[in-house]
Amino acid sequence: MEGIIVDMSFDVKTMATLNIIFQILLMILLSFAVFLAARKDLRKHCNTVRIVVLLQAASIIIVMLPSMLGYLNSGTPGVIFYNEMLFHHILGLILIGLWIYINLAYSNIIRRPGNFKSIMKYAFITWTLAFIIGLHLYIRIYL
């Protein structure tokens, strides 16, 4: 079909908005996983957390990483803003490391620490802090 041009580009702000909505849904699911743990339903808790982490990893690869690289390459961010974005991503990397550690320890592949519950609480706090900073970054960039 000659002469028809299809615009396959996407609006970055729309993608960011969809992603922040997705992140809110993930935080709701994560909170549900905490509820399941409090009810001592550990199998459902673990399965829910695994699903949330896999969805988060997909979101990072598909949306967040390309967005961050494009934004940093634009030369736009100032030093304080750059440091906030860097801290947000460092928290994300710590969280991924904690999730891998928790899964290996829970599967008895590596030795469990004495206070396993505190590591999971630390992971939840880290995720929540990364979410809050990410929300702040979204507001500063897109609103």
C-alpha cells in the first residue's frame, strides 16, 4: 500500500503514566502479599511476590531502563535530580539482590539467616522507598 505512513512512535509521557499506574497496582499486590504473610499463608505470599517481582522486572526492562537512558542522554537533568534518579535505581538494584537472596535462602539453596523476616521487611521498605522516589521523579518530569 503505497503512500501510507504508519507512525509507530509512542508518546513517552503516556508510557510513563501507564507505567506509574502499573507501579501503583504492583504496590497494591505487594501489600496483599504482606497481608498473606501476616495470615501465615506463606505459599500464596511467596507466589504473589514472585509474580510481582517478575512483572516489575518486565516493567524495568521495557519501560524504565529505556526511559532513564533517553532522559540522561538528553542532558536535561541537574545534579540533584540526577542523584535522585541514581538513588532510585540503586534501591532497585538492592531490591533485586534481596529478592534473589530471599528466594535462594527460602529454597534452601543457601543458608538462611537467623532473622529471615527482618530481611523481607527490609525488602518491602526498600521497594516502598523506591516507589515513592519513582513517583516523585514522575511528578517532576511529567507533571
